[in-house]
Amino acid sequence: MSIDAYDLPGDFVKPEGITMGPAGDFFSGSRTDGTIYRCELTSEIAEIWSPGGTDGRTVVLGFALYADAQLVVCGAESGTLYSYDLATRELVSRRSVEGYLNDVWVIGDHAYATDSSQPVVWRFDLVNTEAAPEPIHLEDTGPKVYPNGIVAFDDSVLLVADPGEEVLLRVELDGSTQVLRTEWAADGLLLLGDLLIGVCNRGDVLETAEFFLSALRLSPGATSATLLPQYDDPRFDTPTTVAFDGERLLVVNGQSAKGAAAAAPFQVIAVPIPWQR
């Protein structure tokens, strides 16, 4: 029988970020102390892969995998992007920008990290780790711009969630920006073929907002997006982002709406894919 909830041990974890690993596992982290967790899909309890505070890491948000060999991690308000060797758990590189690195996606040998403090996506060279990060300035964004979740379509176009403006942005690698969908306030994103899944919320106050999964069917070239029915689950507890384990969706329950009352168990939960792929 498959496991439908995975526990991240700790007293005040507030989980954030997720990426699938290369060996039937996934990685997630703690936004409160920077702990990185690894969990096998066959185990109900995650292991501490790298303790909080390691390499100066006190908060983690977005995760990505590079070449099945490195774990790339966003450090939020520290503006730091970390890269770790999966085999040794050793730090490969650590680079910082003036910004708030929220989520990250890898295309080829570059990581693209959203900056939630400004309309920018940062490009990091994962081979030449001495190279300075390059800002990609998003064009024609609104005053409440808050770049958050990010994925790539055909490794040529970035899709960026902006819950501040409640829009989905289609971003060329030169920064040319198009609003692909309005009234769509998403946090983390997951792309499965032409199906884009967002962890969304509705409401101006975090503590009373409605949280759900929403999906868009993308056209060829991702030039338009059709809204599909939303999916709700009573187990959602301020979900933040989502991954795909090959059969199910893995949703990170961040518990952010609970504030200081957030308490164990801190979980990543498994849900079925409610839309046709």
C-alpha cells in the first residue's frame, strides 16, 4: 500500500520547496531554519540530509535538480543560491545577489531563480561557478509584481507565477514578458507535458484564504492557457508547492497560515492527478 503522507521531523519546520531526486526520493526543506530533508517514497519519515545552519543556510525555499548530480537550493531573503553534490552532500557553490530568491528551475547548465523582491529572474551558470549571476528583467509587470513559482516550457520559455499581480507570466529568456493568464494566484508550479499545475490561493488574508490546486491546459508554444476545474483536498494546510513522483502529486503543506501555532506533523502529502494528462 502506498504512503499518502510523509513526515518531515522537527518542532517548527514549516516545509517549503520540493524536487524529485534520481533514486525514488524527494527533497524538501524548512523555511524556519534551513534544514534540507530527503525522503524515500517507501519511507513515512524523511531524514535530515543537511542540518539547518550548514554553510550559513538559515532558510530554504525552492529546490531543483541539476544533471541528477547536484541539488540547487534557494535561500530566500539571503539572496543566496546553493548547489550541493548529491553523492557527498558537500557544497559545490554558493552565490548571492541583492534580492529574495524564491524558486528555481534548471535549463541545461543554468539555473533560473525567481526574485520575489523585484521583477527579475536570475540566471546562474552551474558549470562556471565563478561567473556572476545575470539578471533577466521582466518587462511590463505591474506594481505588485512578486515572481514566485517557475518552470520551463520546451526549455526555451519560462513560465513564472506572480501571486502579487495574480497572473501567470510567459517569459522569453531575453526578458520579453507576456501575461498568459489573469486571476491566477499561484505559488509553486509543476509542468507535465501541456498540463501546468499551480498551488493556488484565493483571498486577501492568509489566515482565511482558500488553498487549492489549479491547472491550465497550454497551447502549442505555451502562447495561451485554458483553465481547468480546481482540485480541493481537506488535508491541504497552506500548501506551497508540488512535485510529481511518476504516479501521484506530492504537495508540500507549509502551515504558514497558522503562524506561531504551526505544529507537527509537518508533511508532504500525496494526491491523485485529477486532470487528464
